[in-house]
Amino acid sequence: MIPIFKPYMPTDIKDELTHILYSGSLAYGKIGKEFEQKLKGFIENEKIITVSSYNQAMLIVLSTLGLKPNDEIIASPVSCLASNQPFAIKGLKIIWADVEPNTGAMDVEDVKNKITKNTKAIFHNHYCGFLGYINEINELGKQFGIPIIDDGIEAFGSELNQDKVGNLETDVTVFSFQTVRLPNTIDGGAIVFKDQALFEKAIMIRDYGIDRTTFRYELNEINPKCDIKLEGYGALMSEVNSLIGLKQMDDVVNLIQKQRINALKWDTIIDEMKGVEKIKLTENTMPNYWVYGVLAKNKMETIENFREQGFYATSVHINNNIYSVFNNKIQLKGVNEFMNHFVAIPCGWWVDINLKLNN
């Protein structure tokens, strides 16, 4: 069975890993900064920080934006549970936005209709790497003075008009580097900012609210005059995780290209299948094809058909508005329709598509 996900790991890092493990320098340092530099070059945005997990990345974003319990935010329930659990941790009030049934993208008009004077932020999830209406949602942010966060948990390397997510004029972008992502750091993530002040604030929040330029004085003792004014997390990425990410950045362009080539092959196959159609892409976008998405007339039958022929098809996620932890079990027509038909098919760098499926 060809899996829907597979962790990537470079083969040439054993010596460097061994060196780090016995170097005495395991915490975020030289390698961590090199990894961040690689990410900056890839995304073409200088204001990026790595963190120890995607969960910590999301919590840092919430703290950096100053969101408090009972603050109202808009988000999509068509997303990974990991995207929304931080809202519950912070006690935020979630207003679920509907999605388009043929794209899975947040419905721009529905988002606009749900903005109120209490809306503090909009979290724009890009489901399974398929980009939503980024320019349109960003325009709503400008119109109403609300920060927009691109939730790129599965969208590293996806593009709009040939510009990568993280370099699209969105206020904040969040990435996951968890095991099955590209790149993966076993666990980890990154945050990208448009605003310099938020970027500098997040650097301190990532590190217990500490300003490292004044935290210690000449004898390397803690400086009592250095005040801690911000809440913070111990979320620095270790040198071991950073090295794994750094080495994967050498391969990530080719790996994503392989996935896009696989998607073209799937396009040809799906065009000939009955009861299955390609997920519609939003205009001028190019997914990273973390998975290949289709809309099936009969979802369960389609999943079984692909699995019988050796491809582990799956729903990937379930719509999060079913969970009581979020205190908003609203029914949304577009969400229901999309989730009733969406099927993900293996499309990763490890997949060899050289067959024609039975209809």
C-alpha cells in the first residue's frame, strides 16, 4: 500500500548529528540560525523565526497579537485539529466560517458577513496545501483593520502568482515542520511576519519573554535590571532538529517538484474516471501537492477503490466544528458538502504513478 504520508530524511547527516550530540551545544544556536537563513532565502522574507513545534508557533502568534480569553476570532473548521486547539487553550471565542464546496477555501463573503466590532483576528487555513483566496481575505483585513494569519500548516512551498506562502503580504504566516511535512524537523514549525515590531516581539515571546541583549551582564550573570514584561514560551528549536531541517532545505525544491509532477499524472488519470473530479484550484495558485485532492460522488466507495489498487486514500482531517471543546457546533452547508466528497490521494515524492486505475 502506498502511504498518504511518508517522513523524508536526508541520508548524509549522521556525522553532523553525532558531532552536535557530543558537542555540548544542543540548544538553539549556530545551526538554528543557519536553518532560519535557509528558510528566509526560500520564502524571500527576512522576518522568520523557527520554533520547537507547530502548537508552540500558534500559541506564540496568539500571544504576539495580544489575544485574550473571550476575544473573538474567525477560522475555518475545515482544517487540522492542531490548527484550532490553541484557540481553546487561550479561551478564544471561535466564529466558524463556511467554505466553498468545490475548493475547500474559506468563503470570502461568509467571512465578511461574520466580521463584527469584536473580531480580533482571522485565521486563514489552506487545507492540505491548497490555497484559499489570500488576496481577498487580506483585503478584508485591511478594510476592517483586522490582522490576517495564513495557517500554512500543510502549505509550505505552495504559491500564489509564483510567490510563496509567507511572502504574500499577509500579516502573519505559520508553518508546521512536523514529521510528515516538507521540510520536517521531526517536530517544529516557523512563523513569518510582515511587521518588524511583531517579529521582534515574537522573538522574545519564543524565549520566555526574554530580551537576550540585556538579560545578562559582563560576568554572564542574570541582570536584575532586565525586566520581563511579556508572557513567553520555551519554544526554541534545538540544534538537532534545526540540522535535520537545514539539510532538508537542500532537497525541498526537488521534492516539491516531484509532487507537482505526480499531480499532473493524477490529472490525466482522474479526467478519465467516473464519479470523481479534481478539486478546483483558486485562481493563479500552485499547491505543494502534499496530497492530491479530489471530490468524489461516493466518498467511501472511492476511498475503498483507491485502497484496493494500492493507494491509501483518506479524508485526512474531519471538520472541527463537530468538537465540543470549541463551543460552536454550528452547521455549515459548504463545510458539510466539501467534507462529504473530499478525498486525498497519495501524491508525495515517494509515489510512483505509472498505472491506470480501474473505473
